[in-house]
Amino acid sequence: MAGETEGRKNSCGRETDAGKADCSCSLAGTRYCQFCDVNPGKRAVRITTSRPSDFTSDIVVEGVRYHVQTENLGPKKPLIVTCVLKDGEVISSIKTDCSNLMGGPGAKKRLVDLMDRQHLAAIRALKETKPRDRKIPAVYLDEVKCQLKEGKQTDALRTLREALSEHPFNPFLLSYYGCLEAIVERNYGQGMETCRDAIAILNEDVPFGQAAFYPVFYLNLGRACLAAGNKRDAADAFRKGLDADLQDADLIWEVKRLGSRRKPVIPFLKRSNPLNKYIGILLHRLDTN
């Protein structure tokens, strides 16, 4: 039966024993690279591509099907990325810088070997950690949002720490964590840096349509800047968020909270009037462009 043989060939044609593979890869020491013999009773792996830039496997663990994919992003972005998906949603990922393997004799084989080891390490970790019992990022985020709505910032930070132990590269979790790290822990520099890292990861992982998520990411960054007393950077962050969604209520509230000494654009209307509010935001955008 496909996927249940004792060994398999990797994409460079080398015969590999799935239970005795050499896993001394650059991921050693991380939570993803957990080395042990593969349990044949749980193995259901099928390599569906022979391209050296793409490994794809389907694996079933305790009756649940997962999709594991490893890609070499190429010379312009020397990264090997492995993603584990369940029902089309990424539940974990591994990224390895492979710039040191680029060029020179045998470079292609070295890259393929690293991809093979990383791919197999991800499959082993998947089997060991019983991901069916783990919460996906969306579940953690819902819990965090409820805690924040109730004013339980410390509890939300605790939840995010637990979530990031399972999903360390998730940009949404990182964004909220950076914000609360600045507000609750008063670790301002690290908090702002984490928020910016989250935006960078979002841009990398979601190359198309990422702007739809900018409001919440720049909201969190702006709030971290405010906690640090950096109003200028906070205003810049809120402006970038409003560039993506002019009607975002949280961003508008934060802009009002910063305070504006300008007179209302339409003097005979209150400052809180929607016309004054939205025209003022538009003028602010023009002033800062």
C-alpha cells in the first residue's frame, strides 16, 4: 500500500530508511526537531512530487489527515520552509536559512538533503505532539480577544505565551503578544520590535491581500508605542492602519485619544460629528504623505 513501505526515495533519488534517517539537521535543539524512531503503525506518508524545490506528503495521525509541504524559496530568498496543514490551515511551520549552502559544487544535493531531513523532522514532530489535542491559532486568538474585552490583559498575555509555544511563527499571535508585552510587562523596546516582526512575517507569509490585516497589526504596534510614551511612532502606526481601513473604529478611537489641537474642519459642527472626524482623518493622511 502506498505510504506504508519501510523506506522511501527522496527527491534526489537516495534511498532513505524512514526509521533510521540521519536527522542531524540545523534544527537540532528546536522544539520541531525531535528525533526518535518512526512508529511504523502510524506512518502513512506519500511523496507526491519529485521536484527538488518541493516536497509534499500526506500523513495520518490517529485518524486525522495532515498535509506536510517543504519548499526551497530559491536564491533570491534562501529559505527552506516546511508547513504542516490541517483542513487547509497552517498549524505549524519551520523556516531554515540555507544561504550558507548556496553555490559551489554539490550545492543542489546539499539543499535537497537538508529539505529531506527537515521534512522528515516535521513529520516526526507531528506524530509525537498529537496535534489533534492542540488548539489552532484561531482558537487562541478568540480566547485572547475575549480576555481583552473583559479587561484581563494579564490572562491574555498568559494565553499568548501558551499559544506561541505551539505556534511560534504565527504573526497574529506575535502582534498581540508584542502589544501586551509593552503594556503589561512594560518591556517597551521588545514589545514594539515584536509587533514590527509580526508585520514582517505577515508580509512574507501572506504575499497577496496582507493589507486587509494591517488595521489590527498597526493598532497593536501603535498601542505598544503609546505604552512607551512614543506618540509620534504611535500616530504613524495608526495612520498606516487607517490607510488600509479608514473606518476602523479602534484606530479612530486611538487617533482621537492622541488628541488633536486643530480646530474642527467645519466650525459650526461639533468635533465629534462624523463629517469633521472623517475629513480630519483625510487631511491628516494628506499632511503625512
